[in-house]
Amino acid sequence: MPRVVTLAHYYTQPEIQQMADKVGDSLELSLFARDADADIIVFAGVRFMAETAKILNPNAKVILPDAGSTCSLVTQTDVSALKAWRESYPDHVHVSYINSSAEHKALSDWIVTSRNVDDIIAHLYAEGKKVIFSPDRNMGAYLNFQHGYDMPLWSAVCEVHDKFNQAALDEAFAACTTAKYLIAHPESPLPVLQQADYVGSTSGMLNWIKSFDKEPDAVIFVATEDGILYNMRLARPDLNIEQAPIYAGCQCNSCPYMKMNTIEAVKRAQAGQGTEIDYLSASDMAAARLPIERMLEFSQ
Ligand code: 13P
Ligand code: SF4
């Protein structure tokens, strides 16, 4: 029998998370995939996560349950244009968010996740380096604002987080008669992040909720994909946790790509069927592994 390990990101539906050996954020799942003693890794997440798992654990067969599970940060980035942009800053270090294709990573000096981006970029600036940041414009703008950096930014956004809206948030805050807090993922727009009491990765936000010890009747608004509200409410059923509001007219802020991981698709993948990550070139895998490993070494 092949040894099958199933990984699920926090944004997948609760039933999928219950089928997984490990649930986590991008960094935790990358580390788990690298160290997994598995013949098959089923990655209930999105394609760039499965590609990262393959790069770190090339002997395992890595399966993405649904071929359509992409990410707007990947689809909004044309790799030839990115290459030209990178070449126009020859004396800069290119830091790329993990939400990027393997070809994109191969053009990068460092990979970061929402968990370690602050520390890695601070480390590079402390060494006197000049930095360019791709692909997430919102995350880069927040870092520039927060720390006074002058990083040139690539311009792609997460189509889910980009919907959070400051005006709608102001209204929700004004209607709130108790204490209120906002926690946000750094893929959200800058005006939203500027109002947040905490900005961090999915795991970071979950830990913030777990250790909340302020007003028991406070409303905690969460600006991230709705899947993780399940984990937050499970961890702290006593708290009043609400989704932060989005632009009027937008339907919801579920990630359509994460939600392609249906129970049936994950079960099929566990039986060895689905989209195998077997198309990456040896040169891209080798070039992408370097900046990912640099990040993992820094974060351990
Ligand atoms: P995390 O690294 O916080 O898990 O975020 C991944 C992601 O895709 C957020 O939209
Ligand atoms: Fe990509 Fe946004 Fe979905 Fe995360 S939530 S996988 S950044 S589209």
C-alpha cells in the first residue's frame, strides 16, 4: 500500500480539513511536505502550494485534487514580463511571495510567506540590500508603509482579499456598540490594513484569536478568506467573530480555487487520481528550490 499524506490549507472547507493529516498555513504545509515520508502527497490547497511540495519532496507523487485550483496572484503575473521587470533592477534582491508559480520562483532570490515576510525583508534591509517585491501589490504596499521601505512592487492582487473595503468597514465599526477589533491578512488593501489591530498569516490570526483576553463582548472582524472562521470559532466559541465587510455588490469572499477541493476530488486524489505535479522542468525545480530553502532555513 502506498503511504498517502493529505495536507489541507485553512481555507478549504471543514470536511476537507477533517480528512487531512495536517492543516496549516503556507509555511507550515511547506515544511510538513518537505519532511513527509510519503509515496503520495495529496495537496488540498492550490497549485502553487502543490508545486512547492513537489520542489521540496521530489521523490513523492504530489497530487492536486482539482486542476483548476490556481490563484489570482499567479494568473495575473506574466512570467516573461516579470523576467524583464526583474532584469531592470540588476542591483536589487528579488523577494517573491510564495503565491507564485515555479517559473516565477526560479526568477527569485528569496521566497517569503505571509508569516516570515516581515522578518526576511527587515533582515535584507539590515544588510544594506535593495529589494524588489512581487507579486502581491497590497502586501508590498503595506511593508513599504509600515517600515518606510522603498521597494518597487509588482502589481498583482489576491482577488479574494482585495474585496475588503475601508468604507464598508467604517460603517460596520460605527454600527457596533461594543468594543471592536480588526485582524487582517496582509493581502488585504492598504487602507484596511492601516486600521487593523493585527496583521498576519492565517496561523498568526488564529493564534491571535486563541489568546484574545480583552472585552468578552467585543466584536472581532476578520479580513481574510471565510474558511478559517470555522477554525477560529472552534477554538474560541465564546467570542463574537465576524467576517469583515467587502465591497457592496461582491457576493462573498470565499476563494473559488480553494473550494474546488471537494470531498470527492480529495478522495480520488488519495486513491492516486487527480492532477499530478509532474510537469515542472528540472531546471525550474532546481532554480526554485534555492530561494525556498533559503527561506526555510531562515524560518527554522
Ligand atoms: P497563508 O500563508 O497565510 O496561509 O496564506 C496563503 C494564502 O493563499 C492567503 O490567501
Ligand atoms: Fe490565491 Fe487569494 Fe485564493 Fe489565497 S485566497 S489562494 S491568494 S486567490
